[in-house]
Amino acid sequence: MDITEVKVFPVNEEKLKAYITIVLDNCFVIRDLKIISGNTGLFVAMPSKRRKDGAFKDIAHPLNQSTRTTMEKKILDAYLAEIKRPSLNRGVPVSAEEAEKQADSAEG
């Protein structure tokens, strides 16, 4: 399994830094990953939904540490490359709500 595309949608918030969409093997898309600024640095949060008890549960996630490490590296590298690009050539950081709308419209 290869990540064949990473789309980065930067946001302008303290902890949430970007929404991410990835494509696996040019045939399977996973949306709503997030880049979060945590206590020990940036990390990738998997897509999740809130359960009835208020807790969050991942709806997609790697099954082993090797896959998680590979995914996180590729996603974080794409995020860092995106934020280093000159601002004229990249998406402007926006609110989380606006970034989500942009991601949805870009995905079709």
C-alpha cells in the first residue's frame, strides 16, 4: 500500500494546523486526517467521530506501528512542504470550518 497523494488544507488555529486528505494506491481516499500541534510537537490524528458517550473513536487507522510511522512521515513531510511554499503558491491558512469546506469542494 502506497500513499499516492497527500492534499493539505492549512488552518489558522492554535492546535489544529491542517486537514489532510490522502489517496492510497490511486484508488482509495481517506479524508479528515488532522495535523495537531501537541505538547511534544506535530502529530497526525486519524479521522474520528464522537460516540454517544462523548468519547472519540477512530474510524480509520493503521493496524501496526510500522504503517503508522510511514504514514505520519509522508503526511508531515507534505504538510511542512506546503507551509514552506511561498504564500502566492499555496492555500492561505483559514478557519477550521473554511478549510473543511475547501477540502469537501476539492474532493467533489
